[in-house]
Amino acid sequence: MQTAKQMKQFMEPQSVALIGISRYTGEGTFNILENLLSYGYQGKIYPVNPNASEILGIRTYSSITEVTENVDLAIITTPRSLVPHLVRECSQTNIQSVIVVAQGFTDASDDEGKQLQKEINDIARTSHIRIVGPNTFGTANAFINFSSSFVKIGMEKKPIGVICQTGVFFVGFPELALIGKGIDLGNACDISFAEGLEYFENDPQTKVVVLHIEGMQDTKRFVDTARRTARTKPVVALKTGRSQQAAKAAQSHTGSLIGRNEVWDAALKQSGVIQASDLEEFIDLTRTFSVLPLMQEPRIGVVTISGGLGIVTIDGCQQSGLELGELSANTKKLLDAMSPSWLNISNPVDIWPAMMTSPSVMKPLIDGLNALLSDEHLGAVLFLGATFNEKWSTALCQLLNEAAADHQDKPLACCLWGPCGDKAIRELGDAGKVVGFPTPERAIRALARLKEYSQLRRIL
Amino acid sequence: MQTAKQMKQFMEPQSVALIGISRYTGEGTFNILENLLSYGYQGKIYPVNPNASEILGIRTYSSITEVTENVDLAIITTPRSLVPHLVRECSQTNIQSVIVVAQGFTDASDDEGKQLQKEINDIARTSHIRIVGPNTFGTANAFINFSSSFVKIGMEKKPIGVICQTGVFFVGFPELALIGKGIDLGNACDISFAEGLEYFENDPQTKVVVLHIEGMQDTKRFVDTARRTARTKPVVALKTGRSQQAAKAAQSHTGSLIGRNEVWDAALKQSGVIQASDLEEFIDLTRTFSVLPLMQEPRIGVVTISGGLGIVTIDGCQQSGLELGELSANTKKLLDAMSPSWLNISNPVDIWPAMMTSPSVMKPLIDGLNALLSDEHLGAVLFLGATFNEKWSTALCQLLNEAAADHQDKPLACCLWGPCGDKAIRELGDAGKVVGFPTPERAIRALARLKEYSQLRRIL
């Protein structure tokens, strides 16, 4: 229970002390205080800097011991050599939660770094203090406009919880507006993956938890927590440092013990964690699981405006372990009626001939999509389209969002090819009903993992 | 030689007849004449429509036989049943090159379609007429603002030659402004991959040739031509219809004979063709080979602002068969001097600690990049960065373009992570010096193929 309270202080601080915050502000100074003010963080802020009386109009303190008010979270931003002393000072106050930002601990090549990390670790072990880091961006929470990141980041209220070992994930993903809540464990000297996961397991604002893991100490507790969490919300993991050379590099990045790949693969599988094969799949799965409902049936239906992309999709299905469903008699009849007589209706449904012979080019598309979304043989629907121009692209997005709103229990994904595809995929992401991909194979890969997790949820 | 002349008529027509062009213009009418005028095509245009005297201010003819001037290329846009008659009419004129746009030939499920294709095929075999299609967007050439596509497409003068069996590739790729020159073979009843390839082999405006293959008849001639072409310019291929179900679908998409995967893989390898594993790699390789020079050394150097992404990169190297080079003593010395003493300099080079301790945040990055680009042990350089905001992103693009301009013989690729990554990758693409990717693994995969082709070129 004590940990739960402290995790709340890390993730939802109502008051923060910025220990060692710089007097310098403006571009290139990476000033956390300036960032917090620009986000509109509403909590109390106590800057600590012995060489200033105020920074950006906020009163500063010469030492953390001078702050008499309650402080949920202290963020130490000094170079490494000052850190043990400052953590010790925190332990002499009521502060229970400390983020250590500096690099150069077990991630350093020298003995001093390892010694410094041991020192702060000892303080955490023997006092009421818990530490996130060192070598970290700290935490972020879009719901309260808070982040300890010294790089100013964009944040949106997404139902995504991120636990990572690099600040890169705070910067935001390509094709995805930014994180909802995040915790960068860095070297993870104290607060662990299991503790981060426990927070997100019980957090009603988090719908999907995503993990970037280099390594960890206590895998047993992690596996137990992950298995429990996966019963109620999807947990996606990217395990990096898989090659021998990468494992060595991870050792000097976050001082992580990497562990054998086979052991990791088995542990994640056993926990019900969805493992991404690379960074791109990690992003795709984060987007997919944060937007789509689970699949009630294992096979999918595809509507395509390009026979060529349809064939690429079938290849993708074979590669990713997903099957195309048989269309129901009703669906076939409806599609037959709108298509030229020479077209053999099958799945993927080539809707282009119908579009070319219809008085309204979009109507066959809308009717075809709705037919597949209503077909009880199909567990999800994938639409393959092309964004010829901005106007066409906007019309497609609207059509897709409307179809998804009308069939909220059936996952709808799309591949939007062409020059305006990127923009359309982002627009769909913002609307939060349909998930978009630039190629059919990526859409299929994500739906295959959605199918697997949907099946798993029934037995976990 | 006759084929070469006709391929020029298909790809660089100075005069075109639009047989069966609609009187209706404006949105949703897919009018080729309207498209041509909007592109600014400067050749002569002869619309043929017996029910109009002019369309968009251009005199129409009631039959192609009425046109007495020289016509390089006829584009037949009627429904399938009228096509044999119209091709026959063309054969009674001086026209030698005909594009048949309509669907419903061997791509149809009925016998009539197969019969119709046999008819036009017979005309091609027994006359001077050559046919592209049917079931095609035809051809496109950005250098003369020409395309027979009924979907209005964007075009840019890129040194890319596309041969495909679906119009989707005319619409433009995600992350890539549009095609330079393209030919959609559709059902490929007459003009073949080998003939398209021969055109691009000898075309000085084409630097890289990319092929989307569902199937073909004359693989022997194709392999011979591809091997010859690959000696002077890279040829990239995506072979689709690999699964049994996809092969069946390809049969009804373009009537293609698919062939066995092992045979195809061997044939492409033997030809020196670079085979893409999926649509995304196909796009990545198209972008990479159209921008980067060949690699003189097989190993690469990496500069990263994120240790975490560095580790992902090493994993990617192992997966794709690419190796990180040993840094030269000079490079190490220079990087050591700018970094904190605790940082162990190795490849990937973590440049972030130097950036955080330098008075100018960008200087270590510029110096580090230039050091690796000048390092003779390294055959190419990959930069891993994050686009924190628009301004930072623009600065990164400028820095990368300048570094590439200063080292034109060494390939420079980058992964630009974060919210402005997509836009930055496009901007770099437009500048045409550096190729950008959203994730490290995709950059590494593309560089691995660049390395393989660079080595192959010495023995082909």
C-alpha cells in the first residue's frame, strides 16, 4: 500500500520541488520549471536554487530542507556528484518520492558512477524514500499537465500508460499524438517495472499499458503483475537488447541485466503480454489496442479499392497468422447486386468496379463497408483505400469514422495509401474510432495480435 | 528496335487520342482529358466521342479513323465490350501504341472477359499494334506532365521508373512524393515486364527501377533484361501473390500466372534484383536507392541522441545482416574530447551527453556527424534523432542536408522519431540528399540492402 501511495506521488504529484533547477530559461536551456508553467500544471512548485531568490516569478529556496509545506515529489536535476547529498537531504524531510534525472551512474563506464548509484540505492533501502531513475526523463501525466522531462514534450489525454527505459518515448511516437501517462525508469535503481505496472493496473484512465524493457532485476514479481494486469487490459512489450552486442550496449545504457531471449519470450508469453517484434510494431500495437474493441470472431473481412493491395493483404495474412472469413450469403448478395456481372465476389471484396459503375462513387463503398461490419461471420473489418487528394482523403476519414460509430463492437482498421495517407491516419487517430496504417501488411499484423489477445482474454 | 520506338510512344507520347472519352467533366467523372489539361501536358490531344463536337474547348472526332494527323498513343477508355472493335480501328490507322483501360478481361470471372482479351491479343499479334493493359491506369511521365490515369495523380520529376500491375502505385507512395515515370501493365496481354524494363534500362532520366510483379509469361527474357539493367542501375522488386490464396486472387486480379515462390526468389536473386519482403520495404528501398550513393565499405557508423534507440539499432543490425564498424582512432579522439569523461565512446555513438554539456547544443551533433562521415572505416552513416518540435526538426533537416552535401560519396540516412518526424522525412526527401525513416530498424534494413547491392555491383 505504501508503494501505491508513492506511485501516485510520482504519477499525479500535487506539489513538486525542483532541486538544482537552473536560473537560465529560454530556448536550449531545457528548464523543467519553464516547461511546467507552459503546460499549465496546477500543482504547487518549489524551485530549489541557492543562487537565486526567484525564477520566472516563483520564489526559490536555497535548500529542500527549507521547504516546510508538503511536497509530493522532488526532482533532482543536478550533475551526478551532488545527487547523493541531495537525496539524503530529501530523506531528512517528509518527501517520499524522488526523481533523479542525471546520467553517469551504472550507465557510466567509470567506477564512480557505480559507486554513486549504490549510495542513493542504499538511502532508498534504509529510509522512506523511493527513487525513479537515475538517468531518466522521470514521469509524465497529460491529465494533470505534468511532466518532469527537461525536454518540453507535447501531451494528450490518451488512455495509454507507458513504462520505458529511455526518454525517447516521452517525445511522442510517429503517427500517434503523445502519451497519456508515462514513467521512464532509466537505470531503475529502485522503482521497478512491477511497481509501475501495478499503478497502471489500477488506473482507470489507462486502457492499455506499453512497456519498453531493456532489462530488470525482479522478473518474478513483474510476471505476476503482468499476468494479473493482462486479464483486464492489454499489456504490450518491446524487449530490446536481444542481440549479444545490443545486450552489452544496454548494460552501458541503463546498467540493465538483459537476460536470455528465450527466457524473456517465454515469460512474456506466459504473462499474457503481447510482444512486439520491433519498434514499429510496438507503435502499431499501442495505437491499435488504445482504439479498437476486442474481436468476437477470429476471421476478418476486407474491402479494397485496389485488387493489387488485396493480394498484398492475403500475403500479409499468411505471414501474420490471420485468416479471411467466408462472407455470409446476405453480404454476398448485396455486393453482387452493386457490382458488374463479371466480378466474382469474394473476400477481399474489390469494391472499385462497383464504384466505377455507380452514379455515386462513394455509395458502394459505404454500403460495402456496412455490409461487412454487420456480417456476423467476421470479427473485424479492414478497409484498403487510397488518398488521391485532400478532399477525397477527408471524405474517406469521415466515412470510416461514421461506419465505426455505427458498429462500435466491431474493430475497423484501414490502410490509407497515397500522398495524403499520413495526415489521414493522424486524423483518424485523433477521432479515436478507427486505426489507420500506411500499408496492408502492417494493418494485418496488428489485427493478428488483436485476435490473439481477444482469444487469450477468455482463458487468462 | 521497333519495340523501343513503341515504348517511347507509350512513355513519352507527343500526341494522344482519347477514344471513348466522356463529355462529362468535373469532380467524380475521372476524365482523362481534364486531367491532362490540368497537368499542363504540351502534346497534341485528339478526343474521340461521336456524341460531342468539343470537350473542354477541344475539337472531338467521331472515330479514330477520322484523325489524319500523327498519333503516338491511343487510350481506349470505353467499357470492355467495345474494346476489340476500337483496337481494330486503331490497327487500320498509323497508330502503333494502344492503352486499354477497361477492367473485365482475364481479370473477370466470366468467359466473355477471357474471349475479349484473346481478341485484342490476336489483333496485337497479327498487326503493328502493341497494347498496354487491359485493366490498367496506363502510363505516366512527370517529365512531360503526362498520364493516362483516369484518377488525377500528382507527379514529380523523380529519377524513379515504376513497372506495376496495379494503378495504386500511380497514386504516389506514402513518405514519397510521386513517381517520375510509370507503366501499369495491368493484365499484361501484350507489353511485358521485359519490354518496360528495357525502356528504363536505356532511359537517362531513370536512376532506379522498381517492379510490382504479380506474375508474368516470359520470365526468361525478363531475367536477362533485369540482369543487364542491374549492372548499371538498381532494380527493386516486390513479388506479390506468394501465398496460395493470394495466387488465386492474383489470377482473378490480372489473370497472372504466379509461379512458385522458390523459383521466383532464385530468379530475382540471380538477376541481381533487390527483392523487397513487403510493401513497406519496397517503398523504403525505392526512396533509398533513388537518393543515396553506393557504399564503398560494408560497415556503418551510427550517431544517436538516444542510447535506447541505439540498442534498438543494434538489434536491427543483427536482424538485417548489417554490421557496425570500428571507429578510427581519430574519430574516437574527437568524440572523447567533447563528451563527459564517464562516457565510453563506441559505435553507436551516444552524442546526447556531449550535447548536454556543450555551450552550443547542436555543435557536438554536427562535429560528431562529420567525424563519422569522414571516417574511412565506415561505408555509410545513420543518425538517430528526435523531432521535439517544428523548430528543432527544421534545424535537424538543415544540419543533415549540409552534412550530406559535404560528403556526397558517403550515404547518410536518418531515423527521425517523434511528433514532427513524418514531415521532416518528407522534407529530406524533397531535398534529395538524405533518406529518412521513422524507426531505426527500417533504416538499417534499407542500408543492409544498399550494402548488398553495392557489393553485387562489383561482380555483376
